[in-house]
Amino acid sequence: MDERQNKLLKAIVESYIKTVKPVGSKSLCQKFKCSSATIRNEMVVLENLGYIEKNHISSGRIPSEAGYKYYVENLMRPKELTGEDMLKLQRIFENNSLELSDSITKTVEIISELTNYTSIILGKSSKENTLKQVSIIPLDEHKIIALVCTNKGIIENKQFLLDEKSNLDEIVKTSEIINKMLVGTPINEVAGRLEFEIKPIISRQIKQYETVYNIFADAFNDFLNKSQNIYFGGKTKIFNEPEYNDVEDIKKLASKFEDTESIRRIEEDSPDNEVKVYIGKENKFDPNVTIIKSKYNINGEEGTIAIVGPKRMEYDRVVGLLEYLKDTLNKQDK
């Protein structure tokens, strides 16, 4: 495209992002100091290229997915954060009293506050963690703690009350069998192997095997739920956008936010830490949203930061925010 067509597309995209109103030729005449006929001709070119499309309720044009993509890749410049916004994020990482998980939780809250979109941080999923050891710690004759440890250093514990029929020696013996057979197994596969490999063995060796089996099954299921490491900020904020005025659309997207498997599709799988933009059908989560995301690594803790919004997203502001956040997190890691 020539320079005027580039500027025209940029103006249409940014106007629609700001006003949510289709852009007509008259509104662009003064800006470009040319006739309405000239603007209409240029808009026909942009439409034929697939970068803008007619809105069904007016004669104006709105950006297409291809138009947003061209804008992001060729016309947009990331917007620098204001000093106030920087300060809000810096306070989190300068607070030495916060654990890493607390810092991450606070971060998604601030991101959502700054953008008015839904923000998500996904730590490494349970499939990235393999079982290193399971231990049984007696507290008294009726209480034990089952301790599960992974190769990534994640440790979770669950306390159990034992009935009179439970035998501590049998529970410890089962933990030894598990350590012998299941160490190195991805956490999300442990429950299946426990059911089909460990349970038949202990059924032949342990009297109260059902009770013992349930203790370990509960411990691993509890660990699996906790080890998803998914943090939301402003989960419902995206529904404030005018694109989401249909109850069925809201229900569909809300159900995806509640589905761990769907959320995990947001994880960034590229090897670098660059900020990436996935518009509409490009993302694996939902064709009616844009997802802007980047990987992070803090003290060996890896994951993905993602912002979910409408396709009519403030791309320059969100990309600028993630660029700043990525640089800040990299400094934390040094």
C-alpha cells in the first residue's frame, strides 16, 4: 500500500478502537485534506485488500481481522507507560515481603486495572512437573500428612484423619511402592497410574487397601488442582466491552474462563520471550477475542502473561505494557 493508504488504515483502526463506531469517508476528509470521493476510492482499495469491511448497520467501515493484523505488524508503535502506571507495577516487585506467587497475583490485578481487560498469568502446568517423592508424616495416632514433591521443587501437603481401621504401616508401605514405581511420572498422569498400576498391587498386599488408596488418590488430586498455577485479574472485565452484549456470547466465553483445558491453550509455546499478538482465529482460545501474551522467567519460575480483550483492543497500550512488564521481570531474574 502507498503512504496515504497506510495512514488511512491507521486512522480507521484507531478511530474504531476509540469510538466503537464505523468510520465514514466524511469524518476523514478534513484529516487528510482531500475530497470525500478520494477517501471513498481509497477505502474501496482497502476493502478489496481485505483490511476493512462494511458494517451491516451503516455505510461506514470497520477493521477486519486482517486489518488489525496489518496495523499491529506495520503501523502501530507501542505506547510508553505513564510514570503513575510504572510506579504501580514497581511497587509490587520492590515489596520484599511478598512471595513470588503473591507478586504474580498482584501483577495480574494491576494489569487488569490498567487495561480494563482480563489478564491471566499461567505458571507451568502440572504436566511440566514430575513426581519426585511422596512422603507420609505422622502427626499423632489418628492424623497424618501426605507430602508430595515435584522435580520443579513444588511441595504440597494434605492432612488426613485416620479411622480406627487404618494402619500407618500399610500407608507408609504404599508410599514406598509409589516412590519405587511412579517417580518421574508427570503429575497429571499419576492418578491414572495409581488407579491401574498401584491399586492392583496394594489390593494383594494390604488389608485396608481401599482406604489407603483413597488417601493417596485424594492427595494427588488435590495437588493437581493446586498446581495448575492459573491466576486471573478482572475475569469479568472483558464483558464490559460493547462487543459482549449478547447473553449467549457471554456464557460461552465465561465457560471457557472456567475450563482449565481451554485456559491452558493460551500458554505461549514459542521459544522466545517476545510479546506476541494473536487476533481472532489466530488464537487457540476463542475466535472472538484478541490475546496478547509473553513468556516470563523469574528465578527459574516460568510461565505466560496474557491479556484477553476484544479484537478492537488498544494494541499500542497493551503491547507497551507487556513490553515494560517483560523487561521488569527480566531484571528481577538477574
